[in-house]
Amino acid sequence: MNNTARLRTGLVLALLVSPVLLGAEIIEQILVKVNGEIFTKTDLETRQVQAMRQRGIQLDPKSDPTDAQLRQALNTVTPQVMVEAVTEMLLVQRGKELGYKLGDDQFKQIVDNIRKENKLDTDEKFQAALKQENMTIADLRRQVERSILVQRVESVEVFGKVAISEDEARRYYNAHLEEFTTPAAVTLREILVAVPADKASDAAQDAAAKAKADDLRARAVAGENYMKLAEESSDAPSKANAGLIGPISMSDLSPDLRTLIEPMKNGEVSPVIRTARGYQIFKIETLSASQTLPFEQAREQIGDRIVTGKRKDEFDKYLAKLRAQAIIEWKNPDIKKAFEEGLAEQTKQATPPAQ
């Protein structure tokens, strides 16, 4: 978003949530207090702009700052923004209660990594980058510390307490065997002697094509190089790859072709078969049977999949508990409504559909 767009966004936000004027000074409007910690209009504006950037919402810089396009963009992002903001405040507060903090050495290491990753090899470049984001080093530290506290609370208070039993893992494995099963597959080479559809009723031409296919098969069975035969004599597009096709899942083959190929072995050449395209011959390069990963080998994958779901459930419960225990004072009814809408949407997404 360019400077003009940022300015127009700020104007609209000012119209939506106007500050209180006192003489020539502007008193920052408080939108909500969470356990005494304030969230202001400026905080909201900053997060809204970030959210629109992340979602790739492009706004016409020439548009009227009060137009429907910009208002719709704000209406789209604000519910989620408010849920994330309140969640962050609750987790940061909990982290401080538990005594977590960002040490000077840890912050220095994080800053060094930021500079290295973004090739900010001088103090001038680093300060310029901060200025471009309208941040000071103190702002950066606050932002990093809040992120560290959130991660620490999530890890210690929720994720670190989630575990799965052997019975849970076994039940998941038995109920989702297809997830750990590699289907049977085949890689083959083909030779096609084409018979044009408009010549299918021409017995002489059909017979000539059949005779050519029989000869090619006989030469292949006798040991002649199948790849060379395909390159020189096949009418199929695959001749460019010496007739190579696959690997293909056996379930993706036509029933007739699957019936033909299933009993064959690697290196075996099929009989000549008549298809809609003409006469075809296949050679099996590799034929692999369906394989199911044993439970012992699938155990780590199973753990990851179950834990991911359980972490989400436990985290939602943890946040609900923090919200229930918190003193949340809303100072703006529209922002409260946006928060409730975001929370309802989050709950809806977490609820599985009825069977």
C-alpha cells in the first residue's frame, strides 16, 4: 500500500472511530480495556492496515476515502483483527504473570538475525528499515517481547501438556489406513500402431495395422530394444520418451487395461490389444503392489496429526477460560460487535459439520 493509500485509509478510520478533541490536542480514543490494558484507535488502525496487506487487499489510491470499497475491506478484516488483538493481550498478560520476559541478550540475537536475513549490514540501513515501518528500536522490542511471551505461554501452558496415548494412535491408524497406504502403481512403455477412426471399417487397413503390431511385438519378445522400437515405430505421442508412461496408479487405469496388466511381471510384454486408437503393445517397466506403512513406522506421522487437532482444541479451551476470567471493558459498541462476529466465525470454523 503506497503513502496515498495509507493516508486515505487513515482518513476513513478517523471517520469510523473519531477521536475526542480537547482544545488543540487529540486525546487517543480507547476502544477496549482488557484487565486494565488499553487498546486504542491507533492500535486498531495499525492492525487493520497490516491485515489488509497480508490478505493482499488492493485499494484504488484515487478512490474517495469514504467509498464502499474501503469500508468493505475494513469490515472484512476488523472482526479477525479484534479477536487476535484481545487474544494477544490475554496471552501477554498471562506470560507476565508467569514471570516470562525478553532478556537483553535474547533481543540482541533476534535483532542480529533480522539484520542478517534482511541484509541490513549497517546501523544506517537498520535504522532506515525501522523508519520505513514507522518504528523505533523500542517499538521493535515491545513487539518482539509480546510475540515471545505469546509463544512461551502457548508452549508451556497448552502445547506442552498435549499428549496422545498408544490406544489413541492405534485407533487413528486403524480408522485411517488409506492415509498410510501407497496404491499399486505401474510404469510402462507403449507402442501404438494407429488406425484412424474414419478407416476403422477398412478391413485391409485394419489388418495391415494388426500385422505390423504383431511383428513389432514378436521383435520385442525376441529381445530387440523396446525403447528403440517405440521411438521408431510408435504412433503415440509417448514415442518422444521412448514410449514411457507413468508411474500411474492402477486405480486410474481403465478396467480392461488393469485386467491385462495386473498379472504381468516387470519386463514382460503384453499381447497386442485392439483399442479405440488402434493396436497397442505394452511393456512393464515397474509394477508395484499396494503397500501399507506398518503402525510402528507410521507412529510419528500419527502423533503429529492427532496432536495438531488436540492442540487446536486445547488452545481454544484455554483462550475461552482466559476470556471468561478477564475483565473486558468495551468502550465502542461497533468494535465490540466486530469482536463478537470474529469470535462467532472462529467458533463456526472449529465446529465440524453435522454428519
